[in-house]
Amino acid sequence: MFLLTGIIAFGRDIESSRQVWSSINGYPGDFNYREFYRDIGYEADYDYIKPYIAHNGVRVHTGIKYYRITGKTENKDFYNIQWAKDSAEKQAGHFFDSRTSQINFVSQHTQNPPIILCPYDAELFGHWWYEGPYWLYILFKKIYYNKSNFELITPSEYISKYPIMQQCTPCRSSWGANRI
């Protein structure tokens, strides 16, 4: 262990990244969530939608979406906000429990409490994953009200709290295979 000098690197946690970011294996791909690609700007009758799209008559996204993901099919079921909320609540609980278990395991092998870095592009929440802000809300409530073995903290706060860290030389890399 060394007193901090120079550059400090935090690695992105792969498990939490997949759970939240992946549209295939992660929460945003849940069949109950709103389908991003089905928008009435492209689907409604042209005469009906014309006053609400681009002035030159080009169809555009309106943000009005009636369908849920349903699966890899063109036949989509109608969106049900209660089903989507139920999925978000269940998945926020799953994420909370997964981080709790992960921290319990990793804590056995570290001197300092572990930090699980979970960075995501902000556009995921609400844009691509319409229910993402609600998922965050439920997750933050769980972290605040439930008994947990962790707290929300920034890397800077972690460095201030634990100024003595393990020194290592990371290998050169990029995003890695499939940006994960």
C-alpha cells in the first residue's frame, strides 16, 4: 500500500455495466419497457401526423410511443406503465442485492472497503430507457432506507476517505471486446 501520488485509475465494474447498459441481457431490454423505435411520427396516418412533424413534411420522432418492447418482432403489444414500473422496481431490487453480495465477497479480500464503479451515459436514462429515471429513483430509495453495506460515493470522495491504496501497473487497453 502506498500514499497516493500521481494518477489514480478506477476500473468500470463489468457486472453492473451489463445489468444496466445491455439492451439484450440487461434491464433496459425488458419486454415490459417502452419501445424506443416505435414512434407515431413514423407510424400514424400522414394526414393525421402532418401538423405535428417537421414543417417540410418529413416524419420525425414525436416522443409519443404506444408500444412496449415485447421482443424481437414487429408485432408489439401496447405499453402498460404499471407493468413497466413493476419491472423497474424488481430490477432495482435485483441490482441492490447484487451489489450487496458483490461487496460482501470482495470485502473479504481488500484492506479498504471496495468501490464498485458504475458509470453510464446519461442519455440511457429516460432517452433510450424511458423507465431508467424511475429505476434510479427506486434504487436510491432502497440504498437510503434499506440496511446496506455500502453508500453512494464519488471516486474523489473515496480517494479522500482512503488515501492509502494498492499500487499497480494496469495493462494497456481500450473499451475491450464489444465495448465491455
